[in-house]
Amino acid sequence: MDLIPAPSSAVRRPDEDYPLDAATTLTAPPALADAERWLRTTLSAATGLPLGPGRPGSGIELVEDRTLAAEAYRITVRPGHALLAAGGPAGALWGAQTLRQLLGPDAYRRSPLRREGWVLPGADIADAPRFGWRGALLDVARHFLPKSDVLRFVDLLAAHKLNVLHLHLTDDQGWRVEIKRYPRLTGRGAWRERSMVGYRAGQRRDDRPHGGYYTQDDLREIVAYAAARGVTVVPEIDLPGHTQAAVSAYPELGNTDVVDTAALGVWTDWGVSHNVLNASEETLRFFEGVLEEVLELFPSEFIHLGGDECPKEQWKDSAAAQARIRELGLANEDELQSHLIRHFDGWLADRGRRLIGWDEILEGGLAPGAAVSSWRGFGGGVAAAKAGHDVVMCPEQHVYFDHRQADGPDEPIPVGFVRTLEDVYRFEPVPEQLDEAAARHVIGTQANLWSEFMDSARDIDYRAFPRLVAFAEVAWSELPAEPAERDFAGFEQRLTTHLRALDALGVEYRPADGPHPWQRRPGVLGRPIEGPPPVR
């Protein structure tokens, strides 16, 4: 049983296999309807078996066991009966994913290659996740990804028991969420005239307009589709920096006394634009209006507001910004940024939500309920956890999957740090300098896919996989805390089987021996770049 991510325990019972046939049934109580529906739809498509309803004690049976944690499950397979007991709907969905995995790689296909020979191996499996937040960030602002590809990515997350899709919806290079009261955000802000090609030092453009956005109904569909698979969608609306797309649509949001914001377009560079929001009360009201619609679309507890990489030059030069600093009794521009973040921290808290932002939001203080995405290494996360804030660990040096996977010259757009599959498998999200109480504030971990250099689902597949498989095991399984003690060779052996499942799903992962022919781009940038990526 080459299961990924590795379960808490698994005992093979080789003499107690359960062959499936046309008479095999599938039953579940109403509380586990999502798992029952997904499992029947998925397995029937792959096997050609109807899996009609049956009676308790036979066939494939899902039951609820309140003695288990919400995401925990147990599977017992014996001849004529496969019992999945789950602590709740989420646990049933993760157990259903394991049942599919037990049937082998062909169970990942959408149409049957055969109608006989399907066997659930006799086994006793008990499983539960290490972290509650097991996430992946998908940046659809730099390069727009069609809705169908987002739904496919949700399926891939769920297949690996990852339960958070952090959807980066707005940035300097594009605004991707329909806001009905501010139609120019997508009418103008969703499209740029051209895009930079390769690393920003190259200064090359492709001269092709690029853009797109999700209607509110698109986003409702994505959220519902994800929820039915155990995945929560957390939206990110960046502010006060990374906002040139919004300023280009509504120039009054910018620092109009130092720049002609009416002449701005959606940014065509990578990196960090110096065109940031002003700090007026009117701008606060504008984004409260944006967030009112965002909250209606996304029921997630957390709302990500960015808060990172905000250049202060325009505020330093702006008489209006300086007057605002004096009016609020602030010391400088850094405190002005903190004022904006604290405002929306309180605004979200008043509505029963929690702000999460990149680790820069620590500067200036946070409300008790706010959480931190630690991206600049572990330092921000350590400081936040020690101060009593929840933390999601996503340090760029370890889990930025837009970074290259090898140091060869044929790697496509070789930006950032080299991070191999083994590097990812040996990533430990909880820093050793945290004591037990502070470590409990590390609520999870996340891999980030920034899309400056990924303009299609094919590119995302290549950069994400198979590293996201290793990351999923880090996020789910109780691996040795000491990275050197982890059994990477054993993981690689299990991965050999799992890659066949990715093949069946049509995932164009990076082969172990290097890029696909269509991905090889020798000489695009010359010598590979060592060091941080262009942004975040």
C-alpha cells in the first residue's frame, strides 16, 4: 500500500482482500453525503461499477464516529465489507481519497480501462492530519487562470489531503474579482497591455494583452466546489501596496498630489510597483465596500489582506499623506501602514472574521485574533507565535514552488533558490526555538505558487509537482521532527506508484531527470540567478 501522504498507521491484511464487482454497494448517512457523492461519482467513472446504495454491514460503508477528531478517519477492509469511520464530513472526504488510492492508479481515470479486477486490499488504517491548515497559494493576479483550471487545481489539492486554497486575487498586474459597486476594477483593472518575459532584469515584453477575472458566480462556484471536497478557499485582497491595478481603475485611490494616477495603466512589470494606496478615509470606505462583497462570496474564517512590500516613497513625498500622519498622531510612514492594517483588522473582527497577512503586518502591532503568513523565512512566524498569534509557515527559502527545482541551464526561467524534491520533504514547519505553548500557534503550513513565470496550467503542473506531493506529506503526516531522520528513500519508492496516478490525472509534473522537452529553454536568461525571487 504505497499511500501518500503516509497515514498514522496502516496494517496490510493480505488474506482479506475485497474484490469489487457490479453488485458492490456504497452507503453513508446524510451527514457524510459529500463524501458519498464524491466517492460514487469518482469510482464509478473510473471502474464502470454502479456502486448503488446498500445495507449497513456490507459493501463500502461510510459511518460517523464522534470519538474521532473532525478530520480523522479509520478504514477497515475485509472480504465483502470496507468500513470507513470518520470523525466528521472532512474526515470522510480524506478517507474517501484513501479508498481511491487503495484501488491503484487506474482509479484516477475518468473512464474505465477495465471493468474487472478491482480489489480493495485487506487493511486496517488509522489516520489524522498533523496540521489544520494545509495550504497552497495560487497566484491568479500575475497570470489569470481560467475557472476550469482552478477547479482542476482544487481536485489536485484534495487528492493530496491539502485543505486550503489561498487565492491571490489582486495585485499590481491585475484585479481578478468582480466587485459590483466598483465595475472598473475589472472593466479596466483586469487587463494589462503586455507582460514581461522572464526575469525583470531582462526588460523584454511579449506585446500581448493579458487578463481576465472571475464573476461573483464563478467564485461562488469555486468556493462550493472546493467545500464539497474538503477545501476552504481563502481570498487575498492586497493592500496598501501591490495595488496599481486598483489605482489604474480608480485614480482617486492613489497619491494624486505626487503622481498623475489618471495616466496609470495596469502594471506590465514584475516586481513591486511604487504606486500604492493613499491613506484617506475615502480609500478606507472604498475597500470596506470591496470587502463587504468579498465576505459575501467567501465564508472562510480568514481573509488575507497582504500587507507586504509597500514602498513608502509616495507617502514621503505626498503632502496629503504627511498631513494624515500628523492628524492620526503617527510617527512616520511605517506607522501609517500599520494604521491601515489595524483598521481592517478591527473591521473584519467586528464581522466575525479574522485577518491574516504576510509577516510585515507584525510591524505596528496586531489585534489578538489576527494571524500571520510567515514568508521571509521563519523569523516573522517565530515572533508572531511567541506573541500569541496564529501562524502559517510558508518561508520562501523552502516552499516557494515558482523557484527552480535544479541548477541546470535548461530549467525554465531559473529564478530564486534551488529547491529539490528532497529539500521539500525535509522541510520542518515548526522552528525548534519555539517552546510547546508557542508551537501550538503554528496552525499549519503552505506552499506558494507565484505566477510571474507560469502562464498556464501546464507551467503550474511542472513547478508544483511532484514537490507538492512531498509537501502534502510534510503537512499531513507525523514525520520525524529532525529532517535528517526522515525516510526520503521510502517516500521516493511510494512516489513511483503515485506518479502513475498523476499520469492518470494528466498532471505534467517535472520528471526526475529534468524538464519536459516543451519546458526546456536553454539560454533564456543566461546564468541562473541565485538569491530571492523578484517579488515575495
